[in-house]
Amino acid sequence: MDAFTYRDGELFCEAVAVEKIAREFGAPAYVYSERALLERYRAVAAAFNRYLPTTVCYSVKSCSNVNILRLLAEAGSGFDIVSGGELFRVLQAGGDPRKIVFAGVAKTADEIRFALDRDVLLFNCESEAEVLTINDLAAAAGKTAGVALRVNPDIDAHTHAKTTTAKKENKFGIEFERAKKFIAAIAALKNVVLRGVDAHLGSPINTVAPYALAAEKLLDFLRAAPDTLTHIDIGGGFGLRYHDEEPPEFAAYAQALSPLAAAGKRLIIEPGRSLIGNAAVLLTEIQYVKTNGEKTFYLTSTGMNDLIRPALYDAYHFIWNVKTALPPPSRLFGNDLAPPAGLSPVDVTGPVCESSDVFAKDRLLPPARRGDLLAIFSAGAYGFSMSSNYNSRPRPPEILVSGNRYRVIRRRETYEDLLRGE
């Protein structure tokens, strides 16, 4: 997380001390680095375009703030969407409809009509029934829709059980042989054209082998594809370092997929987590320090409603004091490494009435007291976008930092906001 650095024991986002942001806007608060996001976008686009023509379609579900989307649209990004609401957000951000891929396993008729009206590039279709529905709705609208078949290649990407998508028991995609047989039926339809094939493998994937295998299977599939097919969509899922993972560089993923260049098609990739994940921290304030027996708890202002990943996936997030004389380790220590002096094990927890409202257990951290700030790192992806009002807790603000400037891109919710629509 190069945009987040400690200077004389204090955490900065780019050129702004994050404590200043917390004292002005309170905690919890999400803090994003514009530089980190755009550097990652440019890096992935450059890496893949070295090997074959590639359209980067940012995965909106990972972080959908319209200001984040606007930055990416202005940088030239396309977008991977999974709902009508995400399409609305992208259009409000100035996204180009001809760079929008509409994915998702159960699109409603209203969502399909909305996307048809905006002439999106592709519908990634998860079933034969969906293709037939799009054909009927396109006919009623006097349109011809570009569709891609999402195939299920039955590849185990060795990721978390709740984020794998390409095994035959998953709900996603159409089995390869069945998809091949369906191609002829698509050709007979009047209002859809087969423009692509899609095979998203899951996330996060910290090796290139699943992509190399997917490329091999997709090339085999393309032998049966018509000349109308112009795009190969490999999804995203590229790894991110949360703890001690060593994910490949973008260039390594690109090289693994480079055999697809032989097909003469345009590649679509859909990174989300790998672009925004390490471009944000979630700030939290310690409300109380509590000891029960041998256990010490930092009871914080941030709950699982603000960041659900640890409760939902047992996800690891690095946590460190915003101000401390003990710098964060350059190498994250494990059980086999002696921790630096001055640290002690604590549980970092939240205020929500659930035993799973825990961000870290027995984590070695510097001493802290009531009112001190902690930073929960790698919070940009599936942080705010999966937040809720559980326990009737207003959601936190989002702050965007650019150099030495910062601005609110979503204000903190109020109690009155909790009742809107009720």
C-alpha cells in the first residue's frame, strides 16, 4: 500500500495525515487514495495490452461510489456490472455504454430493458433461458443485443469456498459441452448476436495456473464459435496482498493468458479487488480497552456492519495504530518469528451485538488507550459496498485523498437517513 506510509510514527495517505481526516469527519471513515487506484488501473491496462488488445472493465461491485467510478471512466476504463443499479451508477459517472459488460445470474426483465435502452456492449448470459429472454425483450424494443455465453470450465482456482465460481457445482455459467450445442440455437435467433464467451474463475486467485488452463479450454471452445464472436471475457479475480500472500504481478497473469492472442479476439478483463483493495483504509477509534482474564480487547467504533469481510469470510486485514512509536513491521511476522518488543496480543472488536463482530483475534499490536485511532488496511474492496445499517448504525463517510487535498465523496449517514423510505 505505497500510498499509505508512516512518517515519524504517523500514518499518511499520500500527503495527508489520516488523523486530521478522522478528527474532522469522525471514525469510522473510509479513506481512499486516488493515486493508488489510478496507478493500479494503468498498470493492469498496460500489462495486458502488451500481449493482446484488452478492454479493462472495472468490477463495480467491489466499490461503487460514483466518484470512484468517475475517476476510472475519465481514465478510460470500462465497467463490469451485475445489476440495474450499478448500470445507473456508471452512467451517472459518465461511463461509456459501449464499454459496459452486464453480468449476473438472474437479471430481471426491467434490468434487461434498461440495459438494452442504453446499448451496452455485452450481456454475459448464464443460461439458455436468459439468452431467449433477452432475444424476446430486444425484439419488443426493436433492438439487437450482443450476448456472451458464460461457460463453466470446471476449474478449481483454490480460492475461498464462498468466492469460487468456476466449478461445476457452482451456480455460475453453462457447462462447456452444453454451451457448444447451444451456439447453433443462438444463430437462429433474430434479436441477439453471439459476440463473446466468458469464463470468470473466482477471487482472489494468487497463482496464474488457473488462468492458463482457462485459456486452453477457451481456445478449444472457440473452434465451434461463429465469426460474429469478437470478445473473450476472462473476468478478474487477480490476487491482492492482505497478509502474507504473494500474488503474481499483472504481467504474469497477462502472460498466462497470452495464448488467447491466437484467437484474434479482443480480451475483456474485470479487475475490482486488485485495483481498489489496497487503495483504502478504514479508520476506527478505540472506545474502551477492556481486560477479561488474560484477554485484552480494543473495543472500537467500527462494526461488522461497516466492514463485514472478517465475519463473512474470516478475512484477514492488517491493523495498526495510526500514531505510534512502534512502526509497522516491514515483514508481517508469524508464529515462527519473534515479534518486536512492546507488542501484546489483543482482540480488535466492534460494537455490534454479534460474537462475530471481530476484526482480529490475538493480534500483536502496540499499546493503545481510549480515543486512539487504528487503521484497518486493504479495506477498499467489498468494504463500503457490502456495508449495512445493521443494529441501526449509520454508515460511515468516504473520503478521497489526492496529493495534499481531500474531500468527502459520501457524507456520514444520520439517524434521519435510517428512516428514509419507511
